[in-house]
Amino acid sequence: MAPDHSQRKSAIILAAIALIEGAWVIINLWVSGWHFVRYLGFAPGETGEIAGWIAALAVTGVFIALAMRLPSVRANLFRPSFLKLLAIAVALAAGILEEVMFRRWTMNWLMAHGQGAIVQMLGSGLLFGSLHGVWGVMGKSIRVAIGATVATGLLGVLLAIVFLLAGRSLAPCIVSHFLINLFIEPGLVLAATRGEMGRREP
């Protein structure tokens, strides 16, 4: 696939994610304001335990390092571009919405139904990974879909651990998710559209 075509396709995908997920975030900020900020864990006394922040930093570093095996991720990790600008919007929107959905809503629902920490973590990771199997559609590969599901499912479990270590505050999870998306998202989408995820390294 020609690089210019893959970049246009990636820009459309990133813009769509930013618009859809960003709209939800903006609506909640508009309607609930400071209450929503507190709900996300960014108010004094709500930011979570230090253990959660240490774990969040570790998860961020490990996942970015693993994603760097993809050439497009390595090439776009720090490079300024229109895709990187879109990635900032995606990182903000996805970091908030997806952490609310897959950590707070999912894990709190499981807890309310009598499930312990292990089931909460696995449930969070399973749902998170399943949603991100869509990368296989872009890469037109079952192998890519399985790989993306497993990788993001593992990330979901790790972020669930962060959530629990932080005392169920979303703030460290959101910051970790934001940084991961900020650095790897442009390259990850390019890698999917170029079929890099289905290739073995020589």
C-alpha cells in the first residue's frame, strides 16, 4: 500500500475516533463540569494511591517499548506531523472514555455483582482486548486481529491492576492510556493499514 494512501486512511481513522469519543467527553464536561472531573479522579484527594501511579508509569514504558517493534511506530514515535496532532485528540478522548468504560464501569459492575479482583481484572482486559480486535479489520488479517486482541487485552489487565492499586481512582489509568496513545497511536494505525502487524520480523 502506498505511504500517502495509508497516511490518508490513518488520518480518517484517527479523526473519526477523536470525534466520536471526544464528543462524549465534551458533553459530559459541559453537563457535569467539576463533578465529571472528580469522577475521573483529577480532584484533590481523588488522584489515587502512589502505588497506582508507579504501576501506571511502568505499564506505560513497557507497552510503548513493546509497540516499538513495529517500524511505523518507531518512525512516528516523536515525529511531528498532522497524524501526531490527531493523536493528541485521540489520546485525550480515548484515555478518558475507554478508562471510564473498561475500568470504572466494567470493574465496578463486576464488583457490585460479587466478583473479586481477579474476575474484575480479567473481565476488564477481555472487553478491552475484544474491542481492539478491530485492528485486524484494518490489516485484513485474522492473525492481526488475534494479536491486537491479546496485546490490548493484556494492556487492559495491566490498567485494571493500576486501577486497583490506585484505590479505584481513574487518574493514573487515564494518564497512562493518554501517554501510550500519544506516542504510539499514529504509528499503530499506520502499521495496521500497511499490514505490518501481520508480518514477522526478519
